[in-house]
Amino acid sequence: MSLFPKLSKYWVRWNILMVLVSLAGGCLANVQGGGAPTPSWVASTEGWDASLQKVVQDFLNGWKAKDYKAMYALLTQISQDAIDFEEFERTFQGVEEQIVLSGVDYNIRSVLVNEDTAQVRYQVVLHSVLVNDIARETVMYLRREGNRWRVQWDEGLILPELHGGNTLWMERRGYVPMRANIYDRYGNPLVAQTDAVAVGLHPDEVDPDQKEALFEQLASLLGMRVEAIRAYYESAPPGAGWYVPLGEVSAERAIASYEALSKFSGVVLSAYKSRYYYEGGIAPHVTGYVSSIQPEEVEYYTRLGYQQDERVGRSGLERWGEAYLTGKRGGALYVVNPQGQLITLLAEVSPEPPMAIYTTIERDFQLAAQQAISGFRGAIVVIEMHTGRVLAMVSSPGFNPNAFEPININSTNMLEEIFSNPYLPLLNRATQGQYPIGSVFKIVTMSAALKSGLYSAESSYQCGYFFEEIEGLRLNDWTYDYFLHDGRTMPSGLLTLPQGLIRSCNPFFWHIGLDFYNRGMTTAIADMARAFGLGSASGIVGLDEASGRVPEPVNAIDAVNLAIGQGEFLATPLQVANMVASIGNGGTLYRPQVIERVVPPRGEPVIEFKPEVIGTIPLNPENLRIIQEAMVGVIRSESPRGTAWHRFTGLDIPVAGKTGTATSGSGLPHAWFAGYTFAAQPDRPDIAIAVVVENIGEGSDYAAPIFRRIVELYFSGQPQKLYWWEAAYNVTLTPTPAPVTLTPSPSATQTSSP
């Protein structure tokens, strides 16, 4: 029995056609006299019949463009009688499918022209995804029909080996469906191809007398709070048959808990083997996720050598590293005769194994950072200050990448939760969220002021409740709105420039912005912002990112807004973290990186982390020192006028930073805190951190405590001080304030707080 079905009825027609073609070719080859014209060889396209040239090139270009109708229209009538269009098209599509064709090229070698017939010898190069290039010389026979040249059909037009009704068959070779793992920088798996277990409940089957003990056991297994599991249980409608999905764990963890869980009724453990994302997603916006090839994508991925049941990367490193994580597919391309027998091997390429991706992320630190902002909308970015290595990147709310695996029985419910969430959990707020940054931007304005030479550390300003330097406009300092009505403070009073940053005096920085504008130095602050890397993508590899926006003021209102990071200005948390890193490390901007290395099973890494300098801040050492000391003053407890000193009392790691409270245009303002450590510990490099919490309130009230916790987690591995809103670590005194609304674009005029 043959390996392949015999060819269709057109096999008979093709044989008849080949006889005619052979006769025509024989006549061309043997014309010598008797008054017949002598054939003329032309070595290139120059000098040969333009109409003949056009037909040949149109036919071959049609092949390149997959325009089979145009190609078929160029065939002789006898060819069209022998093969209809559908069979003609299927022939080319069959070759494309077997070769896994990515493209066609050709090169015309020579032409033999007679009065009514011609032969064109050309090289065809078929680019295969699996077996590289297949290059062959073949011949196209043409005949005049009336005043037109037409192509005589022959499968040899594709490859000479296809003469006689032969076909192609590709034996695919590869490591499919194995996909390489993604690790943290130390080799701890974040994502792996492994056995996993989906965990859920049938609430109606749970013994009421045992439910609290069951919740405790499930909380331990899943790393969840008992209160959360209880809430899932209680949310199920009454009645039998309901299933409540809870999460996924590795098979090893499920096995370790199986004996304890087997004592309870109502527990559902469903094993599956797939791409598994540990802990419900460790840095899910960095790793990304995979999902099934969709029906409309089958043709595209098949041409790339994929099997239809494979998973492909959709975001993050899963998408960026697709070629590494899946390996290089290989194959062996055979010629098969009409009886289904293998005749010859045309091409063969061995597959190459997939390569693992090691990220710069620190697994345990990342998980703790995710917990540190859980319940809020916002982002955290932590960068190794002297290298650009991203140690943690959090976007909240997050998502569970295991939701996209259809054989996971929890998938449907989890996907519904993800796509119905109005706060867009798939959005990476750390790299794609664009925000006004409020008073954090005063670092930029102060830098521009010092660089200009118009201001120095001794420059002073009377900081009152109001700013009235623009005729007809009165702007309130943050102290007016924050303190006046409870009588706790007076206006800030006379401040030097560093004290202005420490106190976050809005009027001082409005004055600087207006002063530059009135002097015609309209781009001074914007230029400094760009020098800090704001207003353009950082160039981080593997992640999608937004560029932000640095406007140039066109009027006085624009000028004062930009001076405090409001108006039309926007930045991402990644940009802000990189900006403060450059302050802390002495003025160097590094490209942020999340890829530590890409490693094959054997041999050296094909990609390896190396710090990459992308810019230098245009500040001399003295001015940089002034800014650094002012940022320390924001936090230092012996400087109680600093806007965040009360949030850092008792912290033994030296830090510098800046608060920001940015009006968002809707709802409560965004809370910001950005800064860096300067502990200089030999075993723990210093870091820069940016924290933003959306629509929540003051930067000193929310972002600063989260910043402090990140510092504690990084240097000690655990939190050292409760948030003011916590009853115990990760347990709130009251429900977390509900998000007000999605963040809109800011209005033209805003007010910033510290």
C-alpha cells in the first residue's frame, strides 16, 4: 500500500500534455534547415522579445505573490484543458504546505527563442522554514497563441524533480510541543512545561462542620488568605452542581497535600500537563502568557512549521522569545512518486532544541512586591541602580496566565474575570501606563534651574499658600489644601532651592517654570526631562512600552504646569525609576533590562546581560550632589519639614526620594514616590524604585509606605513595619479603598501636591 493517494484524473491529462511538450521541445532542439529560422540564445533579459519577457516574469512574479489566478491566465489553452484552475492552485498550495514555504525567488539564466516557441532556463529558490533554501535550475516552455506568448504547464516549472507526477512530502522533526522554561536570575522557575493541578470546590459537597479546617488547608496549598477562599465559597449560588475555581499548583505541591485534602469532601483536584505559571503568575506582565493557535491563525503558523495544537506566545517574554523558547524546527523533504514511494531526499535540516530564558527578576522579591501593592491599582518598578537590571516589576491588578490554558478546568471562569475587569489587568502599567507624575517632576525642574546658572543652592523664595505671579490667576500650594483647614501648619515661608524640593513648595517651582518662559527659555525644562529619558521609550527589550509625553509650553499656564509634572506631561513608572536611578548612581542612564541570558541546553548563552549606557545627565557633580542631598532631606527624620519623613522613621537603610501627588483629571489623585537606596552593601546592590498608586490620595500617605516596604523586603527579605492601614501584614484594618475610575488623560491645568 502506498504512503500517498494516487493522483487525480489530471494525471492522464498530464501524460498527454507531456507528449505534446516533448514533441515541441524536440522540434526546437532539432531545427537545422529547410528554410526554418535558426533558434537564437539570449544570455540575459536584454535583447529578447519584450512580450515574452513580460509573460515569463509575470508568471514567476505571480508565484512570488501567490497570485495563482494571474498565473493560470498565462497558460496555453491546451494546458488549461489538461488542468483546471482548482487543481492548478492545489498543486502550488500543496508544495507550499509540504515545503513550509516562506518565499520564492528566481533568476533567469538563458533564453532560446524560435518563431512560435521558446524555452526559458531559470533558477528557482524555494525558501523553506524547516529545511532552508532549495535551489534548482528548471525550464519553462512557451508557445505563441495568436500574438501572445503563453506558458505550457508542467510540474517541472516548480521543481524538476516533480516531472512525471511526483509530489513532495516533509517529515517534520523537532522538539514540539516542548517549550523551554523561563527562570528568574538565579534559576528558579517562573514558567515551565510541567504537570499542574487545578484546584476548586463543589460548595454543596463541603461538610459545614469541616469547612473552616478545609479553608485553612486550601489557603496553605494555594498561598491564599483564608478570607479569600471563604469569600469564593460563599459567592457560589445555592444548589447542587456548582463549581468554584480557586487556582493552580504544581503537581509536586498537590501530591504533598493530597493526604491532608483527602479527608475533606467537596475538593476538586484536576491534573493537566501544560505550560504552567508558578504561584498564579510571578511577574506575569514580564513573562507574558501563551494560548492556543486560533482558527484564523492556523495557515500562518503552519507555514512557520507549527503543529495546530501548539501554544504560541501572546505577550511579554513568551511572545518576544518565541523563536528561542520553541527551538528551531527541522525536517526532511522527500520526493514521492505517484505510487507513494519515496524516491529521493531533497533536503534535510536537523532541529535545534529550545533555549531557556533567564530573567533579571528575583523570584521571592518579586512575589513579595506583588503582595505589597495588592488591592490597589498601580505599579512598582525596582532597578539595580548601577546596571539597569530590573529586579522586580509589578502591575496591579495582575492576572493569572494559567487562565489561557483551555485544558485547565478553571480556565473559563478565570478568563471571564480577566476580560470583565474594567481595570484592565492585562495592561502592564509599569511600562505602558502613562501618568502625570506631579511633584516627582520637581527633580527635573530643579536640575534645569541649577544647570541654567540662574539658580543655585542659595537661591530663595517666599513660599506662601498662593501663587499669584500670573495676572488673573491664583494657584494654591499643597499646604493650603492639605493642612489649613485643621490648623496644623503655617505656610512654608522662606525656602532655599533644596528646601523647596524637601518641602515640595509648588509656588517656588511654578516661579521657576514661569521665569524660564518669560526669559524665552521655553524648552529648558523639557530638554532636561528628555535628558533624563522622559518622553521616549527606554528601549527595554522584550516588553511593550509607551513613550510618555514631554510637551513644550506655548503659554504661561503650560509653563507652570510642566514645572510640577502636570498639564500634558506623561511618564511611565519604568521611566521614573530609571530617572531616579541616574540621580543615585552619579548621572548615568542605563537601558533597563529584564533578560539576564538566553541559554541553549549545551554551549554558551546566545544572549547575556551586559549593562548598557544610553545617556548621561547634563549636570555637573556639584549640582548633582545638591539634588541628592535634597532628596535625602525629603526622608531624613531630623528634617521634619520633609514631606515623607514620618513614613521612614526607624528605617536603618539610607534612602533618598521624592513624593508626588498628581491630579489625574478624575477622582482622587495618583500617589507617587520615587527614590533610591545608598547603603553600599557589598552583597546587595543599591536600587532605584518607583511606586504609583492610582486614584488614591497623597503620595506620602500611600506610595511612600509601599516604597519603604519594598526597601525592607529587598534588604531583609520581610516587612519590618505595618502599613498604617494594616491590622497585620497583608491584612487591612478596613477594606482597601475602592478604585474610583479608570485614569483619563489629564486636563490642561492641574495642581500638584507633595
